[in-house]
Amino acid sequence: MADRMEPILPGSYLGILGGGQLGRMFTQAAQAMGYKVCVLDPGSDSPAGSIAEKFIQADYIDSAALKEMAALCSSVSTEFENVPAQALDELEALGVFVAPRSSCVSLAQNRIAEKKFLATWKSETNIGPAPYFVIEHDADIAHVPVDLFPGILKTARMGYDGKGQVTVYSPSELTTAWNELGRVSCVLEKRMELDFEVSALVVRGHDDAVVAYPVSQNIHRDGILHTSTVPAPSLKPAQEKKIVDAAKALIRKIEYVGVLCVEFFVLKNGDIVANEIAPRPHNSGHYTMDACVTGQFEQQVRAMARLPLGDTRQLAPVSMLNLLGDLWFEGSEDKAKEPAWNKVLAHPDAKLHLYGKSAPRIGRKMGHINCLGEALNEARQNCSAVAIELG
Ligand code: ADP
Ligand code: MG
């Protein structure tokens, strides 16, 4: 087994669990630095697997596949939080440097553990979660504090892009919603009066070095991220400092190695609430790829290879526009069109990233565009102009 403190140098294999767009951009960053990449994903149609030096198509808990990965890779990371903790533990037991480790990933897999964690460390981070109540049995519903209504019922597991969430206004609606969600473990969260949403992106190296990126301000549409703008137009400097300090305290607390995203709500009354954590590079951090000295995927490579972390300095204001499959259709999926790339690229500040997915679908993340500008307003205007070109 290699020394656990030694850097893993270019030329070596790095492993990634999950072969979607995050795995693909990780692979591209690793390859740009001279690494080879091994992707493990159960699906045959894998944006990351199609460009990696080695693609293992197997279940995440397939022991033979994990052994094959461990034989090749000194270090493995994950591109999504729902990879079974068992897979990470097995790799760790095989001597692989797993970053982030399974306890950190598990925390983000379950909203109950996540909220409890955020509430527990409020005294250190100064920012806690929205008021919530855990619902695991029918009888729990009778004990829900009335001041949690209107609330949002969220499944404890497997929620993403607003899926597995229902807004409820009363205990009877809560009962109906809980039944609709399949009576699985849930969290009822008080619906907060949001002014805007932001996310912090922090990175920790194996040596406890921690760096933070500028906070992004995020706009969602139908539960899916639409734009991320940096610097966050509505955020006051004191709020940004409080958010970054909280995210840095969290990443140290859990001894996390790699890129971590923490989502926050800024409320109408100016208060800040911690929403959720994502144990990986995040959609709201794609802006770093063109607007910062070091992109978030390169940073993930550096952290898992036990290299010094890169500079997070922002070089230009930016607004990132997500590209969903909807752009490939005229309203419905039976009327296909090709997005006007030539018009988009006529904007010299627009940096196009497409994920190489085989088929567009409504709501599917197909790519993103980072729109830069000399000033924040110019970046935002470029982003609006590009969005209009795309229709
Ligand atoms: P997901 O895992 O789907 O991203 P989130 O918990 O981040 O789940 O919720 C998705 C979106 O729903 C948030 O970005 C926010 O816009 C809205 N939302 C979630 N929780 C609350 C809340 N307690 N109050 C108000 N809005 C919320
Ligand atoms: Mg979220």
C-alpha cells in the first residue's frame, strides 16, 4: 500500500464512482493534469465512461468491480451522494484513499442526519437549519408543532432537484402527502420566506488546508438550478463572510477531504439558514471552470491526489446558465430542434460546456454556459442575451 501521506502523481489512475456529467468534468480535469481515470457506473450510456481510460460497467456494490478499481486506483472519489456507503467502505478496506470518506457522504444521503448535524453545530457555525420535525411513523404526525405549517415535506433519502417534496398547509394535508410519498422516513421543514438562495463551495486537503470560493447566488426553475451568478448580487459582504466561515467550520468539523457545497437560504428578514450539503463538486460551482484560477473539478483532483490546493481567486464576474434538454424541443418531445449554438458562440464571453449525453429529454441536464463579463452587470446581461438566443 502506498504511503497515506504521499501525493499521488500525474500518470497514476484516479477513480470516480458515477459516470454522469460531474464524473465527466472530473475526468476531463484529471486528464488535463496527466492522470488516467477509471469510472465505475452501472449504466452503459455514461458521459464519463465514454471518455475515461477505463470504464467498469457494474453495480456500485459489485465486489469484483470494486477490487478491479482498487487494483488500478490509489484514490477514489464520488460524483454523487447516493452511492452506497458500503462501496466506499469496501474501497477503503482495500487500501484506497477514499475522498470524501463514507461517513461524510452518508451524512448528505439522509436529510434526517443532515438536519440534525446542521442543528448540532449551529453554535460553532452560527447558522442552523430551518425548523424541522422528523416523520417516520403515522403517530409522529400528531406531534408536529403547528408553527411548522406551511411546511415542506421532504423524503429523507434520494431527493434531488426538488423531487420527493410536497408543500403542506395543515396536518390533514401532511397525512395525505406522507401517504403519497410512500410513508417513507421524511422531514417536515417549515417553509421559509426566502429572499434569495446562495451556495458556498469549500475545499479541504488531506493536510487540513481549507480554501473557499466566492459564494454564488442561485435561481432555480421547477426545482432545478437555472442560473448561478458570482459575485452574488444581493449578498452583503458581512453575510458572505458569515456563510463562508460556516462552510469552512463544517468541512473541518467532519474532516472532509475534497470539494463540498453547502446551500443556504437568505431570508426576507436577513437571517441565514443552512439548507443542505452536497459531498462533491456542485452544479452551482460550474462557474469556477471559466471564472476562477482553479476550477472545482481540478480542485477535487488535487484534494484526492493529496496535492496542494489551487487558488480559488475569481478572475471575472460570471453568470452560469444551465442547459436542459428542453432546448432541443419545440415545446414537446416530438418536435425536435437544434439549439442555436452559432448564435450563442457569437457572444465571445460565452463558454459552452456540453456533457455528451446521447439523447436530450425534457428536464435533463445537457450542459451549461458560463457567461463572463468585465463587470457583474455585463456578465448578467450576457447571460440573459444567451438565454434569449436559445429561446
Ligand atoms: P433538493 O435536494 O431537491 O435540492 P432542497 O432541499 O434543496 O432539495 O429543496 C429544493 C428547493 O426547494 C430549494 O432550492 C428551495 O428553493 C426550495 N425549498 C426547500 N426547502 C425550503 C424551505 N424550508 N423553505 C422555502 N423553500 C424551500
Ligand atoms: Mg438543493
